[in-house]
Amino acid sequence: MESATPPLRIVIFPFMAQGHTLPMLDLSRRLARRGINVTIITTPANFPGIHSKVSKTPEISISVIPFPGVEGPLKGIENTDDFPSEDLRVPFIQLTKKLKEPFEEILRDMFESGCPPIAVFSDVFLEHIPDLESLYKEAKAWFVGPLLLSDQIDNEEEEDDDGNEDYCTYFDWLDKLQVGLGRVIYVSFGSEAKVSDEQLDEIALGLEAAKQQFVWVVKPKTWAAPPGWEERVEGRGFVVSHCSWNSVLEGLSMAVLLLAWPTKAEQPVNAKIVVDWLGAGIRVLEMSDGVEIVGREVIREKVKELMVGEEGMKARKRAQEVRRMAW
């Protein structure tokens, strides 16, 4: 009697940053829906977050490899979200090269047990991945991404409104906005950006002065709004994007024009693509301008221009065209 053909398997090794990991988990779930077994490689500190996202998908398993031990500022840090300083980014990337050996051991065990993967997916920050093709010719290694979080969007629509009080509160408010007047600016700088209390004050007062409806995700727990601000903007609640590539993809794929505010890394290039090449947004400032604090007047002017100005209307039309190309 012939034995059953084992299911196809793909190994996915995401870089240890939330903006890189989440799209890879999205890809993992998409592959699992097609009957492909997926093994995700990660480190101990990153395991809980990944497990919480894929634990309901039996086709996905997780293999944990040790993160390199190190002394100094990087001690105990296994994800870019935990950086106390942006100066640690390059040393962290260099440190991840030491993950190559334990990763090879995982692959070797798969081949020896008769369950080899047909491919290994990662992104460009784990640059040692393509070297594995010379060791295991049966498996192809690919850099994958950037990817759109379409699967996560689907999951949020299905799950997040179940018992989530915050979800119900702001979605009820959004649902009540008048048709035709329901443009809202969504303000968020992602999980890694370090925004000072002084800059948060200027953003708050700039949003107030712009007199536009908004939803603002504020990360720092120590910041308090200027006195009387919450009362003045009550009932009035657009994307202010730090221009990470995930935010760019998510926004443009849904025809959301962007107010580009790059803060680090490749974000100035992303802002140039959105504003200068695609014409689907407006830039707050250039990183090269050397401005430490963007004042409330600049924020007010840029928000109003994007929401109700002539340049904003052009960008909105162009964002619709880009969305059609994306889908």
C-alpha cells in the first residue's frame, strides 16, 4: 500500500520587527488556507506575540531558536520595538547574522526527518537566507515583501468587534458621521517612533486648530493633553503616516491619501514615492530639514490642505487611481 504524500511545507523566518513580522504571519495564514504546512522560525521573546496570532491555525507551527547572547545596550533585546535608541538598529541587524547556525540546524532536522520544506521565505534584513540554497538544493530561498496585511484586515473585521469596548466606541462614532462629510484624519506614528511630549502637544493643538475630525493613536503613557484640549475637541474626532512601507501599502491599497511625516530609516524614500512619484499625498517636511519639533501652525496648514485644499483634492483623486492599480 502506497504511503500518503506528505503535505507541502514552507519555512518562514520573519525579521524581528513588528512591521516585518505581521505581514509574514499574514502570508503564513494565506498559505495555510491552501493546505500548505508552515513553520515559522522565531526567538524566545518573540514567540508569545507570534503564537497569539497563529494559534488557531493548525497548519502553522513555530520553531524557537535562541537569540545570540550579548552584553551592553542590546542585552535582552530581541525586537526592534524595544530599542531605547535608534542607534542600536545597525548593531542589532549585525547581531541577527548569528541566527544563521541555529536556523540551519532546524532545516537540517527537517531534511533528516523526511519533512523538508519546498521553500524558505524571509525578508532582506536576514541576508544570510539565500546562502542556504547551497546547502539544501531541494529548497528555494526567497526574499519576500513588502506585503499587504489583507488577511489581518479580514480577521479584524471578523473578530475585533467581539467584546472589544474600545473597538465599539470609535467605530460607533465613525458610523455616525454624516455621509459626504465623513472624512477623518487618522494619526499614528507606528510602534517604534519616539515622539516627544513637546511634539505631541504641537500635534494636539495643530489638530484642534485645523478643525477636522480625527482619530489619534497616542502611544506614550506619560503624556497628558494640554489643559482644556479634550473638552475643546469633544465630538470631533486621513492618515498622518510615518511612512513605513507597511503604512504606505495599507493606505494606498484602500485609497487613503497620506500626509507623509518620515522620521527614520527608509521612510524619506517612501515619502518621496508617495508624494513625488504617485502624487497620492502631501509631505509635512523632509527629514533633511533638521527640524526637531514641527509646530502646530505647520500641522494645521498641512492637515487642512490635505482634507479640504486643492492639493488634497488632487491627491485624493490620485489615491483612487492607485487603489485601482493595486487591486
